Amino acid sequence: MRYFTNVHDLGDLKSALAEAFEIKKDRYKYETLGKHKTCLLIFFNNSLRTRLSTQKAARN
């Protein structure tokens, strides 16, 4: 999948979840998965806690 902007872009939700669980099992195996990728964060409401937790997740 090149671009993901909507949950409907996934196609098969079960296979996407299976892949996510596989990545979560051994996260160091996939260290380069997000290399040279950009994560865009858009916040419509002022929520510092939400912004900080999402930024932390994007960096990991």
C-alpha cells in the first residue's frame, strides 16, 4: 500500500491486522520499515495530551 488516508484504503482488514500483529511481535526486525517515510499529524482541536502521545508514537 503506497498511500493510506482512509480505513477503506486497507482493502482486507483481517490481513492488515495480521501484519500489524506480526510487526508488533518483533519490532526490531522491522526497524527500517518507516525509514525515509513521513508521518503527517493534523489536529483540529487543541489537545496537548493527544498531540504529544501521537508525536511519540510516530517517532517510535
